[in-house]
Amino acid sequence: MSNALNPETPFLSASQLIEASSALDAIHSRTVKAIGALQRRVNVVKQAVAARWKNVGNINVSLQRQAEAEEVRVGVLEIRRSAEAELDALFKEAGAIHARTESQRDFYASPVMTLNRMSLGDARRTQYSEQLRGAGQAELAHLGQWAVSTGNHALAAAIVARVDAMPAGQRPFFGVALAEAMRIEEHRKAVEAIKIADARFQGVVIAIRTWKQGKANPVNTVSLALQGRTLDEDLLRELERDNAGAR
């Protein structure tokens, strides 16, 4: 985590990050639909030009192809110009939301951080810390398992602090291992929401960039870009349900 404290970085909970990811998911869908519609307009222009030149009488084939290509180029250029404002707005909207989600990576860099935040201000954590001051490996190992089995976050946070303060060779386990074993839903959802937001933003960027570069089938390119990403299917379905309900 950066040593600089930034007052401009607000903390977002897992539910807020899911909301942001849902918004990016919706923008991604709008972008794909918009570019799909633009691509259909391009196809219409190409078909119309080809049909016109097909009925032209005797003319030099080379000159005909050049003229046809130029007419298509002008028609496509006009479509691109007319779409600039819409696509730029989508990119800026997605970029602003993505910047918010990216700013949260440090907050969720480790489940230990989330565990500490969850137990902050809990009087039991202070009591546990006092009781664990002289605890050894065997006792910490037993209490660590008990914390995991009972879902006791305050105890787990106190054990993590005690274990992390011990020399590495004397620790019964690493603190992060205990935090991970707690399976904190807040942390899992936040991390997945950030991953989904990043994937959807990259999808928007790739789609718009591909369209502006004039490459064929930008929508397929987006699909390829998103393949292979390990995104949480349950959370994705949750976003899809949110978006469906908003429409």
C-alpha cells in the first residue's frame, strides 16, 4: 500500500463495489449494442454502394473499384464522425467508474485488512489481544481453528496480530492464512467486483478502440478479450439480475 495518505480516496464497501461493477456491466452492454448498430449501418452503406455500381454500364474495372471504394470510405467516415460523441461519452462514463473501483485495490489487497476493519472497535478484540499476549504455538493453533470454526472475527483479528508479531520460525501459521480461512464474504465479493469492473472496462476500451481503428467485427474482439478471465459466476449473475431489473 502507498505510504501517501490521500483524502480524495473514499472507501467503498463490497456492496458499493458491486453497484459500480453493475454500472460498468451495463455500460459495456450499451457499448456493444451501440457498436453493433454502427456496424450494421456500415454494412448497409457497403451493400447500397455495391448495388449502385453493379448497375453501371461499361466502365474501366479499375476505375470502378476505386470509385466504389472511395464512396464506401466517405460513407463510413460519416458514420464514424456521427458516433464519436456517443462513444466518447460511454468511454468517459466507464472510465470514471473504473477509476473509483481501481482506487479500492489497496483496501482489499489482503483479507487481513478486511478482517482488521471488521473487528475495529470491537471490545472483544482488545480483550482477546490481552489474553493472547503470552500464548504459544499450540494454543494459537487451537484458537485459530476455533476462530475459523465459529466465525469469530474479533478473535481471528487478535490472533493474526499476535502471530504476525512473532518471529517467523515460531509462528504456527501465517496471519494471512487464518484470514483467508475465515472466508470473509465482504472481502471475496469486493475482490470479485473489482475484477469484474476491470474486465468490463477493458471490454469497453477494446470495443471502442477497435471500432475507431476500423477493424472488422469489434464485438467479437470484445468477446475474445473477456475469454479466459476467472470471474465469479455467482456475482456475475447477481449483476445480470440487477441490470435486468433496472431495464
